[in-house]
Amino acid sequence: GMREYTDARIVTAFRNAGLSHILALSGMHLSLFSGMAAFIGKNTGGQRIAPLVQFAAVMLFTWFAGFSPSLFRAFLCALIVLACRFCKIPPLTMPNVLALAFLIHAALVPAHLFNAAFLLSYGALAGILLFGELCARAAVTVLPPPLAEPLGASVGAQCGTAPISLACFGAFAPIGAVSTVFVSPA
């Protein structure tokens, strides 16, 4: 997430390809780390230990990486889901998790409300939740599901962030919807 060690040409290339989000630590990175922790926890300590290992991993990852707006959003969402699981509360829907995370985030760090990373992070996840499945269903008519589903999520994220990108930066890169499908798994 820190770009001072990344060559400016690389940052520009990522931006032009619509892939700047790959450089920002957020839900994608935290989910990967959390998933590995859950796998390790489940295979070493069993089903009851896995959420605790996930919680510890999410806390450590976020603490070491820093509380950027996008990572803090992902951190709050992960904590809400893990808390529900740990307390045996029926799972919340993802829109409810996002809304609760937004309220907590705004209350704890109101300065983030005016940060582009905050707006883009919440906008991307809201777009995925609102439009991702619809876009995937449209794409599956011409693409196989392994491509249609990530493309749907990517287009959904673009729908949620395009107005913010236009307002903040005067441009957005729709090619990112396609690029992300191929770059994110790598």
C-alpha cells in the first residue's frame, strides 16, 4: 500500500490499466491472509480454533500494514463477520456488514470520510454487492462461469467507483474491469 518504494512509471501503468486497487491494501489482501489463517487454524486446531486464528491473523496483518481507509474498511468487515460467527449470531447479509462497518468507521475515524481511498473502498464493495451478481448473470450468457463471475464482480466494482473516480481524478479506466479478472488471481 505504500507507494514511495514503487517506481512512478509502474504506478502510472497500474492506473492506466485500471489496476490501482491492486496496489492498495484492502479486502482482497486481507481476505487472502484471513483465508490462509482459517485453513491453518482448521487443520491444526480444529473448527473451534479457526475463527480465533483468523481473528489474530486479521489483527496482526492490519496492525503491521497500517490502518489505511481501505484496509480499515476490510478489517471492520472481517471483524463483524468473525464476531457473529464466534458469538453464534446468525450471519449478517454482506450489505448489512458493509453498512455497519461504514457506521463504525465514520464514528471512529471521521477524517476518513473525505478521503478518496475511503470513498473508493466503500464504493467498490457496494458496487460488487449491488451489481456484481447481475453483471455476472449477463456475462455467463457469453462466457464460462469461471470468467463471468469475477468479471461481474469487477464490473460491479467499476459501477460503484466510476462516479467517485470521475469526481476525484477526472477520469476512470473501464479496462480495469477486464484487467482485474486476469491480474487479481496472479
